[in-house]
Amino acid sequence: MQQEAVVADKMKDGITAPKGFRSAGIHCGIKRSRKDLALIVSNLPATAAAVFTLNKVQAAPVLISKKHLDESEFFRAIIVNSGNANACTGERGYKDAVTMANETAKVLGVRPEEIFVSSTGVIGEPLPIVKIINGIHQIAKQVDKSEYISTAEAIMTTDTFVKSTSSTFIIDGKEVSIGGIAKGSGMIHPNMATMLAFVTTDVAIEKNIFQNLLKNVCDRTFNRIVVDGDTSTNDMVIALANGASGIGPLLPATESYKIFEENLYQVMKKLSIDIVVDGEGATKLIEITVEGALSDEDATKTAKTIALSPLVKTAIHGEDANWGRIIAAVGYSGIDFDPDKFEIIINDVPILKQNYFVTMPIAEANKTLKPRNINLMIKLNMGSGTSTVWTCDFSEEYVKINGSYRT
Amino acid sequence: MQQEAVVADKMKDGITAPKGFRSAGIHCGIKRSRKDLALIVSNLPATAAAVFTLNKVQAAPVLISKKHLDESEFFRAIIVNSGNANACTGERGYKDAVTMANETAKVLGVRPEEIFVSSTGVIGEPLPIVKIINGIHQIAKQVDKSEYISTAEAIMTTDTFVKSTSSTFIIDGKEVSIGGIAKGSGMIHPNMATMLAFVTTDVAIEKNIFQNLLKNVCDRTFNRIVVDGDTSTNDMVIALANGASGIGPLLPATESYKIFEENLYQVMKKLSIDIVVDGEGATKLIEITVEGALSDEDATKTAKTIALSPLVKTAIHGEDANWGRIIAAVGYSGIDFDPDKFEIIINDVPILKQNYFVTMPIAEANKTLKPRNINLMIKLNMGSGTSTVWTCDFSEEYVKINGSYRT
């Protein structure tokens, strides 16, 4: 999708918008010429929260980062390489991930447990660890407030545009910021499929409280995006909070906390939608809202099943308002519903009303699918459960890109 | 895929190979010009077995056929239309399906409960029932032993070739036959996704025994094929057994029963693989065998997850031996396994051995994916559970076909 205008807007600040953060992105030699190493540093010790892939096969950097999250109370940096996932690489891979943490700690003068390690790229090939070590020594000299764009670039793989955003707002009369970058375009599915996101903020927030908050917001953002159903070995969301704004520690159920939560949601939602929009070969962003399910869980299950259906995704790509495919997808989602009560509204136009009442000829209904942004609303009229997920359409390009990823 | 040679072979007999069956396929006017109405008639009262879609949204013909299966001990015919699924058509759709059974019963001089009704095609549009009634009166005059090809043609929708096969074998010195036809190409998934299959045989077999047998063989054939994960509103497998061979009633655990079961398996497996080979835009048939799982159920779950992964299917299409995608798919399949014990063999060539030992450069491994028939063997080395499923690759054509189904 054409993203120039949007990208320009997103470029305004990013991961270094919050006070006390510096970052950089460089080329260290994993990829042929594009940037492949990123470093995000907090000037002050920061608390952290993280969500990791649920895939049973977990890459070495996931294992190390989980370990550090458990072992340490405060954190100083995230080191990320792209181009090689360091997954399915056995003992050597584990050692390489430890080396990445150790070298980063060394150049920053902190302990290895204060470092998070992240990798993304091809699975099953050993890391070019010497190049990465040299890169770590070089990048540590380049971290700066102004380098947020190069940082976002350095975590990209098949991404076609940079995903970077920030939000600055007021709590108790002081300026507070949240910044974020992400990568991910293909293989996106709830539960962290081949996507990375890093979030920084200058509030103070206690580690356990931060963890609950991040998990909760992830469930409503990164875990609500669906591209093709595959989940990956490497995915993680890591957030750092360094307190440099002077605000905090935030406590749940306070007004400050609610303001912070809402802004965190907006930042993570923006990054999530960016990932969907960059879905391989995507031409349309599809927001699927299910209302009237027996529970919110049922609503999410329904919305995700529709979002995963290749038949629905190809029909929307072809601008065919084929509601039979949508209702069939709901039928195999496993939820309880009454087909006679089913309603479909596309971009505010009711296409199908209860008792299978078709409101207009198919040629008319197809016109509702012309825009690039599609809002697909399903009303089940069973209860009050509701949910929204985001996905993209399925085009010929998707197959081309994924059939020749390494060639 | 090019299927000319294979088709010629399959044409040799079909649904009327068993004694005492006649059939026909005609154009009655649902489609513009292709055949769209099929009738299969048993000269003698036949017992029946059937497996129906598990989708919560069930088309009217599914409801009627289920009802008749429950109500009657013997059956005489199956009436099938293509081009219109009579699904999501409410009360009118139900009445139309009843009319199809009633009219067929009338022209054959039997009771409506002895008739199965089946439909496939577009969802949500009312049947042109007057055309179908006229068609039923016409087709009843044309049923003949020689019309098995036109019968198979008349149930096709997006199918690119006729799916028809038979097996003739000896039980107790007498000739016995099983014939079958099927339709299905896109949207194929275990549990009967948008596929129809009709099977005839001239053995005698009691209804309950036949039902258990058909269910069991379906679980190893039609429920082991995977195209894209969508399941549909209309799908069914119906089998008729009329005893015209003089053999039977067959009893479980006898030698005769085993011979019959094996031939039924071969007929249904052949139709299943035909459906996969005809997967929309398919260029390769992929047989996925999982060995060494903790249970057969785990093996099937693993094989199906791999078969459903768009990333694996596009990689195989691109002849990229991307074993990382395969292991990642197993990782999110939900089964218990040890990634270090994982092995991958493609067309008898070991690509990956235990402890992530890569046996050859990727360019060499890619060559194993050149043939049109791919045997992908996964060894989990955990236990003795095993399973085989069949699927096809995912090409640009798939998206083109499904994005413009109705245009």
C-alpha cells in the first residue's frame, strides 16, 4: 500500500521521544547492504515488561531475554539484529545470544542481565557473530536522540516501510512520552508471529504493574492482528520505563495510570495497524468488528476466524461482497450463534440483515469494498460480547513474496 | 496441474460400476451452459451411510439428507445440483430442498425419505426451483449405466477435471464393485469443506455397520486433505449399498469385510487426492507424513498444521526447502515435541537431522522440491504416533481464482 503520507507523520519522533533514551541503527554486515543492527539505550536504569512468542520452538534471543527479565529488576538496553533469527541454531546459537548481551553490557558498562537481546530473519543459520561484535562496539558510539529513524530501519526484514511512532501528553502538569518501533509484515498472527516491537517511556512504573499493563494492551493490539496465521519462533514486545519525566511510579486505577494506558494503547495500536497495512502484498486494511456475541472471547474468536479465512481475504481483494464466505467462516469458528440473526455491515452499509435478508443486488454491495480501508461489522444479536481485529486482504503478491523470500 | 493421462484412467467406469446403479448428468439451467443436475439411482432399495459438514451453518439439502438418513432404512436415489448451494436461503431454501426430494421420489415412484438431496455452488441465492423441477423430470428418463461421466461432470463447480473412479474385486468368488465421484477444488479442509462425494457399491451391508465404516474411512481420506482451511455449509459424503452382487450382508472383522474396507479406502483416497491435485492454482501434490509423535492424534494435528501453513505452502511452490518454516509450524501446532529431535526428509532425501544438523547447502536441498509430487516426512522421534495428510502448494493462481469467483 502507498504509505508515503502516513510515514512522514510517523517520522515525527519515535523510540527516543521519551526523555533519557538514545538509539542507533547501523549496517554491520549480516545483510548485504541494508541496516541490520539496532541498539536502544536508557540513560537511567529502567523497569521493563515483555511479551514473548508462544511457539514451542523459541529462538535463543527469546530464551536469553526471558531469563534476564526474570533475573533483573532494572534494565539498560535492547540489542537487536535483523537478517538472521538465530533460531533452530542449537548450543552455538545460545552462546551467540549470550555473547550479544555480554558485549553490549561491556560497551555500556552495565551488567549482561540488564540487556535484552532480539533477532529476526532467516531461521536455522548461525549468526555471523564476529561481525555483530564489531557492530556492537561501533553502534555504542553512535547512539543519539536523533537516530530513531535509523533504529527503526535496522529492525526491518520484508517490511516495506518504517514503523515508528510516539505520543507526548501531560500527567500532573508534566510532559510524558511514549515511543515505539516495530517490524513485521508477513506471517503476522495473534500471539506474536514474526513481529518485534520495542516501546520506551519516561514514566516510572513498577515492574509487575508494568508487566500486567503491557500484557493487557498487547491482547488488544498486537494480539488482534492477523495476516496469515503462522506464528514464529522469535517474536517479542519489550517495553522500558525509565522515570526520566519525574512522573510515577504509576499505580493502577489512578487517573494518571488511565491516561498512560490510553496513550500506550494508541501507540501500540498504531504500530499494529502499520504491520497489517504492510502485510505482504496487502492492498486493503480490514477492520473486523464483531458485536452481539455471547462473550468477548466468542467475539474475538469469530473475528479472528474471519480474518484468517483465505476465501474471505481473497474475496475482499477482488471486491466481491461474498457474504456467504463470511457466514461460512463464522460457522466453523466454533462459537455458538444463530445464523438467522446474523447481520453484515460493510463501511456503514448494511449488506445482510436478519433472516438472510439481502438488502441490495450484489453489484451494489460490491461497491462498499472499493475503498482501501474496509470496516467489516458483524452483528450476531446473541449477547453483548464485542471485539475488533485488524487484517489485510490476500493478493497474488503475497504468494510471490513468500515463495521467493530467500531467492 | 496437467491431468490428462490420469483422467483417462479414471474414466474407466465410475459411479455405475457396481451392478444395479444408473445415473445421468444434464444441464437444467442453473449455470449458463455447463451441466448442473445429477441423479444417481439404485434399481434396488439400498442401505446408506453419510458424513455431513460440521459447519454450524448447514445448507437446506444437508438438513433434508440428514433427516432422511435418520427416518429411512432403505434409499433409492441421490439428486444433486451444482451452481447454487441453497445455503443461507432460509425457509424458502428448505422448501426448495423438500421439493427436490419430492419431485425425484415422484418420477422414480418411491417415497421422498428414500431420496438424498445435495447442492453446491454460490451461497445465499434462492434456487431456480422451476428449472430444477423440469430438470428432474427430464433427467429421470436419461439415467443409464453409461452416463457415469456426465454424472461426475454435473456436480463440478470450480473443478478443472472430472473426479470419477471405481474398483472391482472378488469376494467369495463373486465380482463386487465400488464406484465413486467427487467434486471439490478450493476451500478444502478436513471435516468436509466444500466437497461432495458419492459412493456406490453392490455389496449388502447393514446400515449401522456401513455408517461406522464410512465414518472411519472418511477420517483417513476426505478428512486428511487440506487446501486452505475453510470449511463449508454444504459438504457431504453419501454412500449407497444395494446388494446386487449377491455378496453380504458384510459383518465386521470378517475377511470379506476387510477386502471391502481396503477397496473402499482406495476409492475414497483416490478421490481425495484428486481434490487436492485440483486445488485452485495447485502445481504440486504434497503428501505430509508425520512419524514418531506421542500419539496418532498428535501426528495428524502436526501434519495438518504444516499443511495449512501459507508460508510452508508458498515456500514449496517456490521450491525453497525452508525447513525453518516447517519447524515453526510444528512449534505452534500445540503438540508436545523436542525441537532437538526433529528430522525432515523430502522425497527420501534427509534435509535436517537431529540437533538441527543441516545435511546439505540450501541450494542442494531446494532440488528435492523440483518434482510435482512431494513427499514431506517429519520424524519427531518422540513416540510411535503416525499420520499422513495430503495438500497442495499455494500459488498466485489461487488468489486470482478465489478473488474473482463470481465475476
